[in-house]
Amino acid sequence: MPRVANPLTKVRKRLEPCCFGPANFKNLPKDKDKASDPDKHLKLYRKAVPIQREIVPKVDEALDLACERLGLDRETVHGFVESDPSMNAYCQTNIRGNAVVCVNSGVVERLTMNELAYIFGHELGHYILPMRKKHVILKNGAVRPASMEDAVEHRKLEISMDRFGLVACQDLQVACSAAIKVASGLGSAEITSDVIAFTKEAVKGYVRDYTEYEDEAYSSHPAAYARIRSLYHFSQSEDYLAIIGRKGGRPHSDVDAEVQKDLEATLDYFAGRLMSDAIARFSHFFAALHVDQEGSKAELSRHIVSRQPVLDAEMVVGLVGQIKKIPAEHKEKATFSQFDDILNMALDRCPRAMNAHLEELLPRLHGTKVAALTESFAKVFRKEYDGRGF
């Protein structure tokens, strides 16, 4: 039986310049287009409104337009409107028909047809570029990226999705207006689409102590300020102009460098500092244990590795003082309590960086009195690391 060509191959080749960061068509999962739950979408016909021209004409026109401009066969995409006033939409893959895109009624009521085309383009990007994303479910039921490291990668992926959205609507002002409406929950009657005024105000929130941003650093989506500027940069690129049939534009590398700069000026900056803090806390605590056990013979230079290029001597001395104040009978318990705190912080923030840090550090501590403790920490860390699927 002849092999059937994957209809997404041609689409991916044309839209490859939309990819930003490590997420691209060269490193997709091998089973990226496999239908693992082929009838999962059928329940939506019972609880939602199918997107058809006779039922929701504006929405159907927008979905048709997005599919046409992305190069997708509309017959392979099922669309639904769900009764929900919140500003949200999502895309399911791995089902029969290949893609299901759902949009809330709140979005339909507030956005124009062309703005909806941008939303559909963004969501269908997850079908075109189906990268697996690691998540955890918190005690309150909320879902977030598995670590800050994962959140950084998720945000880069969302930049790619926004670019698919711009290709679908082919109008920078429309794309930015849709983003502002989604961020505000307001429609055209209540809010303008003054992008410059919005970004000038939005950026004011990113000037405080980075430790205030721990929750936001786990966000799977970039800041609205960075997303809008990213759309602007991409709209000026030679890649985007070529996709829509125009010439000229800025080189791909220049555009991506500008986008990366904006990400690092907002949530990625705070995430980077918080991840560095996790490794620094580990490094200084184990350096203090080293001094506590070997005194002046402890060679703190052994703790200097690529992810911890310097140690704060004052911090180490302070930690040594705290350790020495702990009664001998309680020291082991107190040490392992610190182990747990440091381990969980590292796993939540920077598991891969910490794993690489341990790989580099352990050989340097061989033969010291702190080596066994460090190896004990590393053993527990790696067990949790593997258990969480990193």
C-alpha cells in the first residue's frame, strides 16, 4: 500500500521561519501526528457549538481565513465555541480530524472577525508545532510548567504561536488589538488599540526586586509587553514578508535577537535570577558544611564551577556560624532539613542546571570530608529528577 504523504510537511516547510528558540520542526516528537485518542472531540458536539457558517458565521469565516493563510485543509480542523465568558481558547491535537480548536464565547463576543483569525492562527500553531510540554498540577488544582526552566521554554514556544497568529490575520494592528483585548477582557467599545500607549504602561511593572516575581516566573506565557513587541519585530522580518508575498525586511537573526532581549527584560530575567539563587543557595550551604568539617583546611576553590563562578565569603562565614550554633545532637536533622529545602527549590526552579552543576562539582570534592554529604544529596536529587521526568 503506497505511503500517504503527511499534509503538514508542506505547511511546516513554509512556516518554518515562524519558529523561535529551541522549538522547531527539526526536533518534533517522532509520534507528533499520531492519533492517540481519535474520538476525544466527539463530546464537544454535545456540550459546545460547532463552528459552521450557518450557526456562527463570523467565527467560521475567521477559522476559514486562518486555515487558508496557514495552508491547512479546513476539513482537517474541527472548531467549537464553548459557553464561557473568560478570554480563552485552546487547541487539541492527536484526535481524528487532526486538530480541534475551541474558543470561549467571551472571546467571540469581544473580538472582530480578523482578530479571531489571529486567535485561531495562534491556537492552530500548537497543531502545526506540537511540542510536548512538561506540567505539574499544584495542590490547588492549578497547572503550571514543571519548572522555571520549562516555563522559559514554554514562553519561547508561545512567541512562535503568536507568529502563526500574525500569519493568519496578516495585520500587525489586528494582532496587537487581539492581544490587548485578551489581556484586558474588554471589547472595542471599552478599550482602544493604542499599542504604544499600552506597552508604555505595561512595562512599568518590571522594575522591582526580582524576588517579587517568583509566581510569575512560572508563567507559560510571556508578558503582554514582550509579546506585542515580538509581533512588531516579526512583522518587520524578511521571513514574515516573504510568507505574505512581499519583499525586503530585517534578517531572521536580528529579529530573534530583539525578541530575546525583550524576553530577558521581563519574566525571563526574573526567572534567571531566581534559578541562579537556587544554585547559589546550594553552593554556599555546602561550602559552609565543608568549612564546618575541615576548618581552615577547607579549600573553597573546589566549589567554584561554571554555574557558581564566585562564592560570597561573608555569606559562607555567616552560614558556618549558624551551623556551629546547632547542638551536636540536632545537627544531622537540621542539615537534612536544609537538604530538603534546597533540593525542592532546585527541582522547582532549575532541575537541569542543578543536575549539570552536580556533575561538574562532585569530582572536585572527591577526597574532602564534605564529599559524602554532597554525593548523598546528589543521589536523592537524581532520584527525584528522574521521577519527575526531567
